[in-house]
Amino acid sequence: MPVLVQFIFRLSFGMALAMACTRSRLVTSGYFRVHLYVLLGLNTLAALIALGAPDDFELWPPLAAAGLSYIGSVFWLYEKPTPGKAALLLVSGVAACGALLADEGIQTTALSGSQFLRWLDPITSGLVLGTTIAAMFLGHWYLNTPTMQLEPLKRLVVLMGLAVMLRCLVSGAGTVLEVSASGIPEHSQLAFIALRWLSGIVGTLILARMTWQTLKIPNTQSATGILYVAVIATFLGELTSQLLSRESTFPL
């Protein structure tokens, strides 16, 4: 359950932030409203888990994120982009707080190198997860509204690539420091580290590049299909990273 709750917070943080960075003037309000319902469902699930384990999780972050998601969806229902964007930013901030509070490796004492990477771990992970799934949802939205301009989707794909490169720096530094401190991992752990990098970093970067090239044609349907694969790759990579990092000093 800790892995699931942490994953929900990271995904909610990044997805809400990516949606807030999407230009509402070029994208219909239904995109924001419908996917705020997704955030509402995710954080409701996290709140139910927190209710069942009050000693392990803070209840207020998922409750606040779920409530703000519902309020934001109402704003977008009535075509109010300014308060709607504000609600998205608040959801993102609350989810980021929830991710940091739920991370067992983060301590509030002296900020060492390992602690600095631990603070960056949920943030960079959420950016990768959020930008990728927000781009996939937006690509799917073009199938409903094919007359929309491609600029917002291209922007999300660029943000996705930047997020993966930032994540590469954090995970790369953590992996090098972990090997330096503990030595070469066992063969089974090496296999999971390889899976984490091939799927969540290298594979996602390749898929982002393929999506960008496909949008030059342009073919939003094919680009959306590639983004579906990218979502699976990032989910697999980040979940593997979470499992590995629970047993290590540094985030992997």
C-alpha cells in the first residue's frame, strides 16, 4: 500500500501541473474537466487507504486533493479557466506535499546529499508520470476535437522529454552514489535496475522522440498510440524505481 499511495501522489502532482501548463485558449474545457475527475478518483482511493491505515499515512493530503479536484471540475464545467487553473495548481501542490510526507526515506533533520536526492525523487518522478499521461490524454482528446491546434500537445511532449532528462540526472546520481556506498548490487537487483532504466528512462525518451516526429506529419492518432506505450513504460519504470529505492539509501 505505501508504494500505491506514493505512486498516486506523484502521478497527481505531475498530471495536475502539466494540465495547468496547458493553454486553455487552445484546448477545450472538457479536457480539463474530465481529467480532473480522474484526479478526483485517484485521490479518493488514496484517502480510503489512509483511512484504513491512519498510523501510516496523513489523511488530509488526499482529502484536500480530491476536494480541490471536484471544485476545479466545476470551474471548468462553467468555462472559468482562471480559477480552474488555480485549482489545478493547488491540487498539484497538495499532492506534492502528500508525496513528500508519505516517503519514508525523507527526514526533516539535517539536509545531506542523500536527503537532497530523496526530496528530488518524488518531484522528478511525478513530473515524468504527469507530463506523459497528460500528453496521452490530450492526444486522445484530439480524437474528440480534431480541429484543435497541435501546439499544446507538442508543448507537453517537450515538457515530457525535459522531465525524463531531469529524472535521469536524479536517478543517475542516486545509482552512482548507491554503488559507491554499497558496492555492485546482486544479479537480481541489477536486472531490476536495468528494467528501470530501459523502460522508464531510455525507452520513454525514444518514445517521446517518436511522438514528436509523428506530430510533424501530422498524425495525432498514431502519436496518441505511441504515448499510450510511453505511459506504460513510465509506470513500469517508476514503480520499479520506487521498489528499488525502498531498500536503498539513495533513490534509484
